[in-house]
Amino acid sequence: MNIPDIDLPRIVVIGSGFAGLRFCKKIDSSKYQVVLLDKNNYHTFQPLLYQVASSGLEPDSIVYPIRKIFKGKKNFYFRMAETQNIDTDLQEVQTSIGNLHFDHLIIATGATSNFFGMANIEKYAMPMKSLTEALDLRSLIIQNFEEALNTNDLKERERLMNFVIVGAGATGVEVAGALAELKTQVLPQDYPDLDIRRMQIHILEAGPKVLGNMSAHASRKSAEYLKNRGINIWLNTMVKDFDGKTVVCNNQNFETNTLVWAAGISGQSPKGLNVEKSRASRLITDDTNQVKGLDHVFAIGDIAQMNTDENPNGHAMLASVAEQQGSFLAKNLNRVAIGKEMKPFVYNDKGTMATIGRNKAVVDLSFIKFGGFIGWLTWMFVHLMLLVDFRSRLVVFINWVWSYIFYDKGTRIIMRKVNRPKVEG
Ligand SMILES: Cc1cc2nc3c(=O)[nH]c(=O)nc-3n(C[C@H](O)[C@H](O)[C@H](O)COP(=O)(O)OP(=O)(O)OC[C@H]3O[C@@H](n4cnc5c(N)ncnc54)[C@H](O)[C@@H]3O)c2cc1C
């Protein structure tokens, strides 16, 4: 790979998500040469992907070019490259554009959808982990309504207007809330010759409650908000199969053209690491984020599983954990550069939240749990502040104000027809 050899140790960072970006911002590049690799040339703000999928925001409001973020940072190089393999003996990453030696390697490759080995679900369901997947979902939602207009087959029309979301975690709940807003505020105007009241939104959850990772208050309130929005919640319902038309569950079946998969994620690390992984394929690390069994190799963010007494299955896969670990590891390596010892990472839990569309959200902080309109304002403020720059914040804010005042969403376009495996029959 075309990176100059200089008289400084080289840190290679794989992944420009929340963890990798934060690491690169905080690392002292007068002490290290820093090379950031990502298969895309942009950073994705995943928490708002569902708004792209539901036509609320344009893609460029939630992605940001990596080169712009690090403009002017010295001894820093970005290369758009997919890391395919890591050779820990040679201390080398092997990528789509060549190989590169590292002195320290930071793996920040995040997570991917976990279909739990169900090949049909992987083939036909719509995951939402990346910008392209969110755009595909957006196209499919609108395509469904365009097709529903053209069929006289009532069963087929209902299938096109049925939406099934698997997983009642934050992502599933947020997608359902956004679809309910489309149903009440936008689609009746766009499709006056369709009876939009027949559109059904179902959330299927294998566990016994909505937002199972949040407090009992958040769980109860979110279920109430969802029901008030006309969303059907099916608890203790485990999806077993989907052929593109029928969702087969342990207790009943659902007819739909659109199965949104928000049910599980697992770590995605490049090949070549001969180390123990967790059940969710995350790399096990010690309390400095060093991958157990590998010198000079660290993992941060979703890909890292740091087991602690409080979190025996590692920290939650959250942007706040990823950012804190990225920042902390950079500070630790800055300490190493001046001959100091590393310190152990301690997660500062600032709370969790989820929104269920207009005026409704639930917020769990360590000292208070609340929801409703205040929760929704809090959710909006926090997400705006987390966006990478002022321009993105302004664009997102204007979009939100516009749709709040005019009950409208701006981006109901099929950018490209979604490529799904064709369903026979
Ligand atoms: C729909 C959705 C909603 C969410 N909502 C919230 C929320 O409200 N609040 C919250 O705290 N968290 C939320 N999360 C979780 C949060 O987004 C993740 O915890 C966070 O993105 C993890 O950051 P990361 O840096 O570990 O990984 P990521 O942000 O996933 O970044 C990984 C990066 O690695 C790159 N990459 C991967 N493999 C390779 C490779 N082989 N070669 C090169 N590059 C590679 C990817 O392109 C990507 O840029 C949400 C996630 C999703 C999907």
C-alpha cells in the first residue's frame, strides 16, 4: 500500500464508525503515523438510518466524508479499502488495495446483521445496518404502494401493505413508529385511490417485552405508545422462516412482502485472527481493549467484548460505548508514547433512549426515567448534537421542523429499484 515509511510507529485503524473516528481524532499523530482504512469513504450515523429508510431524511444528512473530517491532520492517511485478512505474525493487514505493516492495530469494524443461520431470512428480509440497506428499504416501501395500486388481487394488495418488523429493540420500535407516521400523515395524500387504513404494521418479538434492554418504565410506555399508533405487537413470537411472502413463526404466520430484520447483530472482524470470540462473534478484550492473546492488536466498539463484573457479556453495542472506547484507547496509546502505563477502561453510562415517532420517546437515565413529549425533545436534542458537524445538524433540524409543522416528509423517491431475489408464484 502506498503509505510512506517514516520514523514513527504506525497505527492502522480498520473502520471509521463511532469508535474508529473517535480514536483517530484523539490519537496524538506527532507520536504515531496513523492510517485509517474503511471500505466506504464516509462515516455513517447509524442511529438515524431508519429515518432515511422511512423517507424522513436524505442520505447525505447522516453520512459524512471521512477525508473532510481529518483535513489537515498531520501524519494521518485515509485509504478506502476493505480489509480482507490480518496476519498477526507478520503484523500486516491485507486489503483490497494491498498489504500494510502495523506496529499497533485497532480493529473497529463494528457489527453486522445476525440471521441466526436462517438462509431464507437472509435472502428475503430487509436488514438496516448500512446506508445502502436503508435506501433499499425506502425503495421497497414505496415500490409496494406503487404496486398495490396496480393489483386487483386483494390478498396481494394486503400483502404489499403489510409490514412486519422483527425485533422490538430500539431499532424495531423506531422503524415501526416511523412507518406509523407515514401511514397517518403522508401516504393518504400520496395514494388517495388506495385505502391506506388497510396498511398494517406488526412488530414480532421473541422475548416477553418491548425494549427488553431498557427499564420496565420504558418497556411499558413504549408498548403503550406503539399500540396507540395502531401498531400490532406480538410478544414471545419467534420467526422461523420467510419465503418472500409468508413469515412463518412459532405461533402464527403473517403475509407480507416486507420483513424488516432488526432482531440480531454479531461482530464482523476480518479473517485471520486466531483467537477466542464471544457467542456474538465479538473479539474478547482485556480492560485496555487489547484483544486477548494478541500483542499490539486492539478492538473497540461493537466488535469488542470487554467482560466486566457489571457486564459479564460485554458492554452494550451502542455508539456511546464505541466513542468512549475509541477516545480512551487513543489516550492510553498517547500515554504509552511517553513511557506511561495504560489505564483500565471504565464505561460512563449516560443512559439510553428510543423514539416512537412524533411527540413520543422513552428515556432511561441512571437517576430518572421519563418519556412522552419531553422524552421526544430530549431524544431529538441528543441525536442532533451527536451528528458530526454543524451543517448536518442544521439540515436534519430543518427537515424535522418542516415535517413537524407540515406533516410531510421530503424524500419519498425510489432512487433505484430495490434488488430482491425474485419470488416465484
Ligand atoms: C439502525 C440502528 C440504530 C441504532 N441506534 C442507536 C442509538 O439510538 N443509540 C446508540 O447509542 N446506538 C445505536 N445504534 C448502535 C450504534 O450505531 C453502534 O453501536 C455503533 O455504530 C458502533 O460503532 P463502531 O465504530 O463499533 O462500528 P460502526 O459504526 O458499525 O463502524 C464500523 C466501520 O467499519 C467499516 N468496516 C467494517 N468491516 C470492514 C472491513 N473489513 N474493511 C474496512 N472497513 C470495514 C464499516 O464500513 C464501518 O464504517 C444503532 C445501530 C443501528 C444499526
